[in-house]
Amino acid sequence: MLGERPDASTEDIAATAGLTRQTVYAHFPSRDALVAALVKAAAAEYAALLDDAGLDTVPPADALTQFLGAGWRFLDRYPLLLNTTAAQIPRPDSDPHDAVPPRLERLIQRGQHTGDSDPSLPAAWLAAAVLGLQHTAAAQVATGRLTTHEAEALCLESTLRLRSGEARRSGPS
């Protein structure tokens, strides 16, 4: 319901779930509390996707590909997050936006130590850039400019170029 209508009322959400509004309020004191609980559950699911990807056991370039793939599977399962109003969603205390960047940064650092990634840029910067690419690609999907498949492919290609430093230039173009 929230994927289709992010502004859906608690009554609409309850009806879609086959419950009464009173039943929902018995478990969640407000719509914001319900949405925050959904985000918390989704964050746990995303963490599990990243855990299952084996990011620490495969070569860094493969791990980066798997990291991005997990993100796209997550967005496919939770299309609400592709909606332009997603920034207004109440966040739980354990927001995935806090846990994911350090995990990606460690992956990039591992690639830099093995020589698989360009060590000339800070890993924190590269992690922020990769996440920015993925958010931009998701926004392109949300606005209908790209299909999910196109956005995923472009995001991966851009990310692999970014981490390898292949597209470096000596001056402004």
C-alpha cells in the first residue's frame, strides 16, 4: 500500500492488511510509529541481504557488484523508497543510512589495500560517491527516465570506473 500510495492513511493500510484500524492502533500508537517499524524491519532485511552477499569473502570488485545488487533487490522489494517522498518517511533509531556507508567504506578500503581499487581518493569519499550514484540511479527509475535494469547497469558501470580510476583526466574538459 505504501509503495503505491506513500500518503495512505492508517485505515487504508489496515484495510489492505485485512485488519481494522483499531487493531493497527493496538500495536502502533501512530501512523509514524507504524511506518518507522516497517523501515526498521526493512533495514534488518537489507542488512541480511548484505550479510548473505559475502562481501568480505569475494574479491573486492565482485563484492562491490554484489553490494550494489543487494541494494537493487532491496529497492525492488520496497518501491516506496523510490518515491520522491521517501525522505519524509519517519526513521527508526537504527537507520540503514547510518550502517551502510561504513560497510561500503570498509569494502572499498579492502580493494585499495589489495590494489583492486585506486588508493588516491579517500575511501569515505568513494563510498559517499557510490551511494550517491545509487540514489541518483534510483531517482531516475522513480521518475520513469530509466528502467530498473538500465539504472542498475549504469550505476554498476559508473561505480566500477569510479573505484578503478580509469576515467581520470589531467585537467578540466
